[in-house]
Amino acid sequence: MILLDIVMPGLNGFELLATLKCRPSHRQIPIVVMSAMGAESLSRAIEYGAADYLNKPLDLDHLLATLERIISAPSTRTPLNRLGLDT
């Protein structure tokens, strides 16, 4: 799982999200986007393939519930060898 902020120096979070979702080796990794930018960035993040979106400032209980839900989902249980991460 990747936690991704939208506002970063250089490459913005939307560009990185799009890049990761285009790579077969990263496509199945769930990405949770975090931002204080509001509804427009939520729509864009979901359109680009984010698993979820969290508003900043983050609420710790909501963050933990979101992470637990995503980790528990059967679709996120990709074997490491399919991700190219096995040794």
C-alpha cells in the first residue's frame, strides 16, 4: 500500500499516481491519496485509480480504519511474485 500526498515538490501526487497505475508491476498496489484540496482532487484521485482518499488534516481513527479495510480486501492480497517483489 502507498500513502500519497498530492502536494509534493517537483512531481505532484496526481502525476505519480498516474505513473504508478500505468506500470504493470505497480498497478495492483492500493494507493490512498491524502490532500486538503477538497472534492475536485477527490474526483481526480479516484479517476486516476486511487483506492481511497483522505482529507487533511488526517483523523487517525479514520486513517487506521481505511488502511485496515483496504488491507483486508481480497483484491489487495496480490502475491509478491506477481508484483516482482519476491526474492
